[in-house]
Amino acid sequence: MSKWTDVRDSIVDVLNAKDVTEEVKQTVTQKIIDEVIPIVENAVDNFCAATKEQAKTETGWVKVRDGIVLPLVMEGVVYIVKTVLNKTATETA
């Protein structure tokens, strides 16, 4: 079974809880931090590297999109989500 399937199944198991307690929320948050974020970061890094490389041969607004806008948005979203989840996990621990 792939790593992604294992991650997905473990999160689904936790989300099937009848009572959503603070412990369940902490467990889900920690699983996302430990297992999902690294996979997403890797995918975003690969995507951004590819678009930045392609931007070298582009011109005009496409060059700006590929070299600056897409990488900035994708890396920014990952950074914000990771930071918020880490702060939340720290404060609720």
C-alpha cells in the first residue's frame, strides 16, 4: 500500500469518531503536520521548481506567472497552513 493510502486511511479512521473531542482534533492536527504536510511540501517544491525552470523560456505575463506568482502563492499557502497548525498544536498540547 502506498504511503498516501496509509495516511488517508489513518486520518479517515480518526475522523470516524462519534464524539469530536479535543483529543480527536489534536490527533488529526498532528497527523496532518507529521504525515500530510511533508507530502504537500514535496509536491509544491517540485511544482515550483518546474514552473521556475519553465519561466526562463517564457515572456511577458506568463513569465511572471510561472516565475513569481504561482510559486509565491503555493509556497505561501503551505507556509501559512503549516505555521497555523504548528501554533495550534503547541497551544493545545
